[in-house]
Amino acid sequence: MNLVELIFFLVSGFIITFYALFYAYYLFLFLVSLYGIGTQPRWARLLVPEQLMGSYMTPPVTLVVPAYNETATIVESVHALLGLQYPRLEVVVINDGSTDDTLGELIRSFSLRRADVAYHARLPTERVRGIYLSTLERRLMVIDKVNGGKSDALNAGINLSRTPWVCSVDADSILEEEALLRVMRAAIEDNTVVACSGIVRIANGCQVADGRILRVALPSERLAVFQVVEYLGGFLQGRLGWSWLNGLLIISGAFGAFRTDILRAVGGYARDTVGEDMEVVVRIHRYCRQLRRPYRVVFVPDPVCWTEVPTRLGALRRQRRRWQRGLLEVLAKHWDIFFRPRQGVVGFLALPYFALEASAPLVELFGYFFVPWIWWMGWLDTNYFQLYLAMAFLVGIVFAISGVLLEEFSFRRYTSWRELLRLLFFALAKQVGYHQLMLWWRLEGILDYFRRPREWGEQVRTGFGKRS
Amino acid sequence: MVLFNLAFVAGVFLRRFVKRRFFSIKDERRLLWVRIVEVALEGGGLPERVPSLRFGWERAVAEEVLLGWWRTATEEERARLQSLFRTWGLFNARRARLHRGGKWEQARSALVLGRMQCHDTLPDLLGLLHRAPSEIQAAVLNALDLLGDPEAIEGLVNFLIRRRPRETRPVLSALIRCGEGASDRLLPFLDHPLPLVRAVVAAALAEVVSPRDVTALIPSAADADPEVRAKVARALGRTGEPRAFEAIERLAVDPVWYVRLQAIDAFSRIRLPEVHDRLLWAMRDRDWRVRQKAATAIHKFISDPVYLLERIREELDDRYALEALITVLEREGKTWEAVNRICSPISLVRENSQELIIELLRAQKFAATLSAIELHPDHAVRRELLRLVDEHAGSSARAPLQELLESRTLDAESRRTIEVLLARPEASP
């Protein structure tokens, strides 16, 4: 065996092992999620909202809502948040140096006045210009601060909160009326829960009025339907599985509740990464494992947060690049806990999985060049390769539609036959074109990681009310 | 693999078809039950033939309808609903499933029986609580919470003793609900040798205590466990009884900070003249959280915030206490009220308001005043506030005033006045 053949052998072995591992992870997560999804909705039906509403155990929660140039949706969002079914609730909106009239809209709509409220900067943030109280709604507070990014805004909100739990909510998202109660149920029932989150679903296409989803429907834009399929897979398959293993590393910034003391103890959201929602969860895992205290980070699939997704390629591209860059930043920051016995599932399973996912675009791209090269060299066994390709494609299809299937087996939010067909079709079609587009953008994200541009991830908002 | 995929997808569609058909049948049945219950609640009799209740799903639909009505029903209607629940055999079916069903069925049955206030199932529920796995325990505890039956107290405490659960909050919640109006049944457990029991019972008592329990509570103020002492302090405060004063006073000098914190909170609930001094004294506590609590608690006693602000500023010089008090004033709208009354025709009201604003300015808390200068609709108010800023704010107001000049909503006259103030080389601000 000469050197070239040896390299060929090693590279082939690496690629096959890589994908075998990847699919093994997927299969494992799918099976775990299937089990979880089979039991979860039934247990969720046991929730008695009126009991939790009046219960001594229901902890007060502060909703922390960072807002940057959200004039179109902010007032409607705040009204909807204040109308959530939850007994002891405060809402803190953080105007992160918006360049539009976000603060003005809030001042006019809620009759805000500036006030001297105790603010202890336990977590360092950019300068807070003022704190506003509403003369109409006592549960609402607004922080006006110098722009510092989403993490910075969240940290400012955490500094002002006085409750044992805080819940981060995106200003452009809509929570279902019982969503907070349902997500906090995990914490009420188990005092080792330190963070919990619900599912994020896509609001594009839904009928919305007064900050409430009136009718669930699939979006008409193809790009948005692809994302619906992706989100279903990501949440119902990935997060449910990781939650079951207590290795959940992502609590969505759009809707995630944390114990305030733990969040403060770990230093709040990191300001030097764009993957702040993942980074903070990894730090929480590290912190709790270091203290050797029993803890859980959980995902509850039935509380729903509806959010708008990009429908233009440019915006989606920016988002995906940012996600990829964020993932790499988190992995680089926490590389020291890979395969550390003390870090358990997080160090041995979860982080390596995300490392595989982060490097998948590179491996796939490499494969696109490697296969033609070995074919040209005459080393490709065509029969074997065809079999491998067929297997990979069919297994890929199963995994692609797995999210849709999990949704169908559990919550069935998309009720019409047409929607189910569309979802299945898009799950299959995702493999051709959309998948490659993502691959390309994620590669760009890898480049971004080395160049490190700084942005808030701005998206053009149309406002739910106007769209409906 | 292709066949497997195709079969799988076909199965999904078939499943959905069957489910949809089933749901529509269930919906029809639900409507039927709604009509029957409506008639029954209006005083009409039951129809001669009620729909079948043979299968589990049929009973579940009927139950759903009853539980749906239960939420908004009056006492009389609830009695009627409960009688329907029993007449239709739903009660017996649930009770049977409590013992023989699967995990989920047991949990669901416990909750249904709890929500329907079936007090006669209490022994069954307590029995299940002691032998059930953890998933069902939570549901049974919820059911006991819903029942709120004082007879369950002993069983709940026994559960604590035998199982020593890691998570005690559901037990506590159930004890609170069961202990409402029956706090005397909780009191004997304050002497239990197990600290866990004492702590949970004391926490429950803190929510349901009545003034007649003071004498029984006082000895527990010297408990060895600080958790218990803190809860007892809270309970003593909740009684509002002057007899509790001495015990709370002892707890207010406890070496553990959170016991002192609860004692300060308790002080604020006892209407005695001596409490003022104790709270003022607590504002010098070594822990900032206790000082903060004292500052906010004292506000309930002394209606004159100016006096308090003066004392904190001049005697204590404590930033935490000062900020805590001002935050309370802001949150309760007192500062905004003072702003609005600053030009009141009633001299006493006007003077009090002015004094409060002056105190805030001296404490270098400018937000409320400057916000009013910027946004208040009354021209006279804005002018008066500017006068007070000029006379009392000092040079530290220069920066916020400078910032205020950047506002687009500031009126021309206020802008000119501020520019004049800032132009002065040495005078305040």
C-alpha cells in the first residue's frame, strides 16, 4: 500500500465513521423523542391551570424582553405578554439603543415615566440611560440603555428583575396564553430544574390578532415552509431527546426560563458571542456539575412560542451564518470540557454531537470533491458506492421527515390534509437545493467565525397585526 | 427501505384519517353531554336514555363536560354536577382505576376525583400516595391540594416522615390548602424531631396561621433549625398579634440573616408603636438585604416619606436602604403623585409634595423630576420643578440636565431655563 492509497483509506474511513456516528446520534435522538412524545402530551393534559394559578408553588417570573428597532411589533407584543395566564408576572422590556421610535411607542402606549428604581449592575452591561415605569400597568418596566447587543440587553433585564425566575422572550414572538404556566410547570414539579424552555413554532402564515394566534396555518412562502420542517425536527427530535438525557445545550432565546440566582452566578449571558443562548446553557451545566448538585435543564414540547422567520434569502443567510458562527464560538470557548468525566452527558455526548454538526459542512464539502477524485483515480467501487448512496438517501429521508412525523404523532397543529402533504413534500424536497444552500451559508458562517463581524441580527418586521 | 418508507408514510395518513373520524365522533358525543348537563343544571330531569358510558373514551368525554362546567359553577350547581358524576358511574370507575389502572390512569383518576371534590376518596388517595411511584405522587399531591381536606394533614405529614421526598413543595402546597381554617391540626407537628417536618409544617403555618395560634408558635421561635425559625417569624407576623412582638424582637437579632429578614417583615405586620423604632434600628443591620427590607417595611408605618428619606440620608447614609425606599415610592406612584400635586391650591398638600421632591433631589435622584420637566403636560408644574432643581439639586444635576437638553419633547421655556442654569459658572446646579 503506497502513501496515496493509505491517505485514501484513512480519509474514506474518516468520512464513513463521521456519518455513521452522525446517523447513530440521529437515530438515538429520534427513538428517545418518540418515547418522550408518546407520553408527554398525555401528562401535559393533566395540568390544571386554575390550580397552578392559585398555587403557593408557582414562582414569580420576570419576562425579559430585549428590543432593538421593534416599533412595528413592540406594543402588541407587550400587551400580549401582560395578558399571559400567570399569577405573579412582571415584564421588563429593554430598549437596546434602538435607532427607531421603539421607546417612544412604549412611552406613548403605556404612559411611561422615568423613575429612580434601584438597579444594581451585578452583571456588567452598557450604560443604562433610564428606567421607566408605567402609570397604567404596574407590572411593566422599561430599561433604556446604550446599544450593546442582545446578551447585554438580557443582562440588563436580569439585573433589574426581583423574581426567582426570569424568562427571556423575543419582542417579535407571541407566547400562547398558557405557555408560561406550562413551561414553569417543569420547575414547579421538580425543584432541581434550573432552566426550561418550550417549543418555538413559526408564525408566518398563521392568522394573528391582538398578539394572539387565532388560526394555525402553514406559510405560503416556500422558504418559510422549509424552516417549519427544520424547526419541527430541531425541537421535537433534537431538544426533546437531549432534554431526556439532561444534555440539552440550547434554550432558545425566544422563549427560555432560568433560575435568576443561577443565571447571575454564572455571569449572565456572554457578550462576546452571537450564540449566547447556547453558551449560557453550557455554562449553567458546567457550574452545576462543578458544584456536584442535582440539576436539570429541560425542554417541554407543549408550551408554544410563535415567531416570525425570514422569508427572504438575504435575511435567512445572515441568520444561518450567525448561528453557525455562534456554534463555533461556543465550542471553542468550552473545548476544555470535551470528554471530561465530571461533565457527564454534556462532555461525552452533547458537545461532541454539536462538534460533529459544526464540522458537517466541511466534511460534506470535502466529500463533493473527494468522490469525483477517487472515481477519476479508478478507486471507486461503483456498485458499493451506489448502494451507499441509496442507503444514505433513504435514511436521510427518514430523518428528514422524522420531525413532521413526531409532530403528527403528538400535537398535530397543522390539521388539514393539504398541510400534512405539504410538510411531507417539503421535508423530502429539503434534501435537494435547500440543504445545499444551508451548507454553503454554514461554510460562510465558518469564515465569519474567523473574521468576527458584530451585529444584532436585524430582521425586517412587518408586525403580526398588519400581516393578519 | 423504499417500501418501508412508503408504508410508513401511508400509515401516517391512515392514522390521521382514523383519528379525525374518532375526534368527530367524540365531538358529537360531547355536544350531547353538554345539552344533557345544561338541562340537568337548569332543574330539568335526566333523559330516559343517556348516551353509552361503556368505553373509557365515552366516560372521558362525559367527565370533560362535567369538569368544564365545574370551573364556573356555583356551589349549588357543583353539588348537582357531583351527583351526576356519581349517578353515571363515573365516580366508581375512577375510584376503581385509582387502584388498578396504569400509571397515567391512576394520576388522571386522582386529579379528576380531586377536582370533583370527592372527599370520600381521601383514604384511597392517601393510600396511593404512600405506595405510588414518583410520577403519580405529584398527581396525588395535586389532588389532595384540590380537595383541601383538613383530614389529609396527618397523612401528608406521615408521607413526609416515611418518604422524605427531595421535592417538598407539592406537600407544602397541599398542607397549606388543607390547613386553611385548621391550623391547629398543624401545630402539634412543630415539635416533631425531624427538621424536615418542622420546616415544612412551619412554612405551611406561615400561610394559614390564625391569631389564636400565637401562644403555640412562640416556643418554636427558639428552634435549632434556622429554616424553622424563619418560617415561624413569618407565621408570627401573619397573626398580626401584639403578643408575638417579643418573640419577633428576639428573632430580629438572630445570627442568620434570612431569619432576621423574615422577622423584619413580621414586624411590619404588627401594628404597635414600638415597631417604628425597631424598624429604624433594623435599617442599621449588617446585611444589606435586611436593611433594604426594613426600609421598605417602615414605609407602611410612617406615611411621611420625607421624614424617612431625611433619616436615611442623614443618619444612616446607606445607599441600599435609600434606594430601596425610593424604589418603593416610585413603584407605588408616590413620586409621580407628588409631581402632580406640586402646584396644588391646598398649601399643605403642595408643601408636602415639594418637600418630597426636594428630598429626592438632595438624594441625587433626578429621574422622576427631570422626566416630569420633559413630559408633564402642565406648564406650571414644569416651571415649579425647574425652580426646585435650581434651588436644591446641587452641581451633580448638571450632567442629567445637559442630557435633558437633547430631548426633542422639551418645551422652549424649560429649555431656556435649563440653559440659563447650566450657564451659571458656580451656582447650583
